[in-house]
Amino acid sequence: MTHRNDPCWCGSGRKWKKCHYPKLPSTQDIAKQYLLQYGIILKTPEQIAKIRTACQVTARILDALCKHAKKGVTTLELDELSRKLHKEANATPAPLGYGSPPYPKSICTSLNEVICHGIPDTRPLQEGDILNIDVSCIVDGYFGDCSRMVMIGAVSEEKRRVVEVSLQCLNLAMEICKIGNEVWHIGEEIEQYAAKHRCSVVNQFVGHGVGIAFHESPEIPHHYNNLQIPFAPGMIFTIEPMINAGVREGVLDSKDGWTVRTKDGKPSAQWEHTILITETGHEILTLPPVNAPS
């Protein structure tokens, strides 16, 4: 067996490692391959640092909003607080004015049977509600994205189950995000766990690449799929499983063009993080700081 320091087999007189030893692709080569083959931007260390900052601002704002979400508070008040917090952090709320029709608020607040994209309004939070608050920030041109569930007082067994199942689906999906696995593994983990706990997985919406833009490649399906994209260092994307207590289908509100409710009116829950694939596994970029103010 030829070793790296042995003379090269070609007779050049050079060591094998300096001559015909097979060379691993460089970071730049891999980045070019992912962009051409998948449309995925593998982030540079400089970009990662900026995205990490945006994600931490996003996590701090979400943490403050979740602490403020109590019985009697309206989701419109949460939106007003969100705008104040964004301004203080020199951040821009990414959802505001996004899409067609333009989204009218700075955050999404999805209550009970609302799967996603709920629009803040004057309805006070009530005992037994479950609420998803979704925050996306732009800081210095870079994006962060995360969401969390809040339970208002005592909630039904069905609502508690769907909140807990959605959180565990996210945690299990993040655990397999490492080099050697592929994007389809995320959907497999989520579907299997949800089915064991009598829940369904929404397949109308997906996670997504994020950081340089609000929505980038790749799509991250939470349901069974065959997306054979290997995880690579520098990939940044969201995982945001939407889990229903009943059927998986959602119905779009034709009046506002945004709010999506479960077809059968049963509760839905979602948790979301932005994660970075690293050489050794992954980093959750949107974990709230340990010293976040109460």
C-alpha cells in the first residue's frame, strides 16, 4: 500500500502527496457545485457572522413577545411591541409589506386552528388559546427567522399534544442535520414521530434557505419526500414543522389572502429555528440568549 510520503508511482521523484495523491475538493469548489446543482448558496464565514447576528436579534424579539403574550393582550398589541423592538434593535421586520397582497403586519400570529400567516388583530388572547408567534428580522441586510408556541392558561389535551408534538418534531429533525445525511431525512423524522402521536404534517408549506434573502434554496419539506441534497458546511435554512391534530390540509382565507386554517377546524402548532450546518454537526442560530431580559 502506497503511503502519502512514499515516492509517487509515476516516477517523478516527488512524494505521492505532492504529486498524484487524490485532492479533496476545496471549499470554493463545493460552493460552486452547490450553487450550480441545487441553487444553494453556501455561506462564507463573513456572511455567517452577519446572519448569526440577525438571528440573535430575531430570537431576542421573539422571546420578548412570547413573554408579553398573556390573557387579555391582543395580537395587535404584540405587533405594536414588535415594531418598537425592531426599531430599538435597528432591525427591519421582513414580513411587513412582503408578498402579494403585501403582508400588513410586522409578525405573524397564528391562533388555535390557524396553521400559519395569521394576521395580528384586536381579538384579546383567551384562556385555552394556543398561539404561534413568527418573527423574521433583517439586520444589516441579513435575515433571521424563528417562531415559537405560547399556551394561554390551561389548554385542552388536544392542543397541548399538538404543541408538544410539533416541538419534538423540530428537535428530532435538527438532531439529524449533519454531514452524511440529506434533506429528505428531515421529513422522515417528522412524519414518523407525528404519526406515532396521532398528528398530521402539513405538506403545503416548507422550511427554506435563509440569510442573504428571506427565502432561498433549498426548500425543506417536513413531510415524506425524496430530496437527495446532502448537508454541507455553510448551508443555512429553517426547519418549521406545522403539525395538525386532525387532517393535514389547510384552507387559505380568500378575504385576506394570507391566513391558512386547518380544513377540519382542529388545532395546529409550529416551532421554528434557523440552523447552520457545520463541519461537526449543526448550530442553532436562533436560540434565545441565556441572558435575555425578562
